[in-house]
Amino acid sequence: MKAMWKWMWVGSVLCMTACGAGSPPAAGSEGQASSAGAADTSAGPVPATSYERATRALSQRRMLSPAGDNAVEHYLAARAEATEHARAQAALAELQPYVLIAAEQAIARGDAQEASRLQGLIERIDARAPALPRLAMEVAALAREQAAQVAPAAVAPPAVVVPTAAVPAPARGAGTSVAAPATITPVVTEPVPAAAPSPAPAPAPAPAVVAQDAPIPAGAPAVAPRVAQGARAPRLLQDAQPRYPLPALRARIEGQAEVAFTVQPDGSVRDVRLLSSTPGGMFDASALAVAQRWRFEATGQAHASSRTVRFRLPAGDAGGG
């Protein structure tokens, strides 16, 4: 029973951390929270072993952060010790699904650096984890996308200045008049038309843009897809089963979570966000993570949509005690 509540608490902490749940602390309470956290960290003797440091980090809600001083990394250090290898490996096996969920959440919010760090933790826990190839591809794609967005704009080449020859000043003699120097015509690098063209007719007003699949001319610049409101939702082509949170599975808790998202023109899912969940905080991270793996029919337009992810225990376990 003690282990069950410990992992239930672990899952709740991860859900709140990954989803950004909760309101920000009041201005006056931030300092109190910081001092309280410092007091908890310094209270008691410093743990002597890596396993004890991992246990302490877990109790202080430092499961995955900060980097270098969190429960997962301390368990990895303890696994290298012969006396702690077995139970450290068991603890890592319990925490690995939560590291994967946190990595998928980092990808969903566009944090490529954090996603890459969590991917490295999963590789250290189990280099043959089935989800690693897919996770590595998504992290690499996110990094490329962000690099393309921050690429510097092309700089126009500087204008070519053609120097003009210096004209010597005429000699001044006594009693002689000085002729005015001839006007020097500047060199123009662009061709000058022989005659001024006639005024061009006023351009016709641009046609209104309608939300429909129109052919795009070659060479036209890419534009961000608009979300089609009220249009028929695209058909779901690839569904995925959510990961049942371990604390809820052990406590035999069922529930559901409703998520909203945007179906991209190519059928992929982006901008996943939580609308509601029951019980609160228990299934949030799993529902948000599974939505990233859905694939819909490609319609060439973006569609706003929502789904309810239900978590039901197997028939033999639903009524067990």
C-alpha cells in the first residue's frame, strides 16, 4: 500500500509538471516557497549513497529536474554500484514511462532542448527501448523546424558605386576670366528608358480569399495554414492506445480526459491542450501524449477538433478488490 501511494503521487507530480497545471504563486508567497524548499533540502544529514540521494530527490518532487540532481540520474548512478544495482534498476523501470511522457510533452510544447535531454535519459535507462526510434525522429524534426525559423534573412548585396574621374581645376592667370567647369553627368547603373511610359491603369481590386482547396501556382510563397471552422472533421486514419498511468492502474482507478487539438493539412496533430479530466491530474499526461500519435486524413486545411480519451480497466480488474 505504501508503494502504491508513492507511485500515485509520482504520477500526479509528473502530470502537473508536464502540463503546466496550477496557477502561479502569489507575489508574496514565492519567497516563502523558496525558503521552505531550501529548508527541506538542507534538513537532515546528506545522503551517503546514490540510491539514498535518489529517494530523497523523489520525495522532494525532483523526479526529472534539475539536470544532474534528480531522482532518475541518481538511480542511474546507483545502478552502477553492485550493491544497489537490482533495486535501482527496478526503480528505473518504474520511472521510464514517465520520462517518455515528459519527453513527448516537451516535443508538444516545442522545447527541443528539454526533449533531447529526456531522450538521453531514456537511452541511459534502456538503450533498446521500443519508443526510442520514434522519439529520436520527432526530436530531430523539431530541432530542424526551429533552426529553419531562426535562420537569418538574406542580406541584399550592397549597391555598386561607380567612381567618377576627377576633373582638374583650370589654371588661373592674371587678367583672364575663368570659365565655369562643365557639368559632370553621374553614371547610372540601371538603363534609362528613352521616353517616359504612359501612366499604368489602376490595378483591379484583389479577389476575396475563400476557404477552399484552390490550386497553388508554382513558385508561390508558403503561407501558414488557416484553421477551417465549421468544416467536416477529417477522418481518423491511425488511432493509438494511451498508456495507462501506473498509479491509476495499481489503485484500480478509471477516468477520462478531453483534449483539444489542431489537425494539420497533412493529417498530423499539433497544439494539443487539455480541456477537462476526471479525476483531475491523474490521466492528463497520458491523454496529451497519445494525441500526438493520432493521424487523420490529409485535407490540405487545418481543422480544430477534440476527442475524449477514456481509461478503462480490463474486465477482470475493474471490479477487483
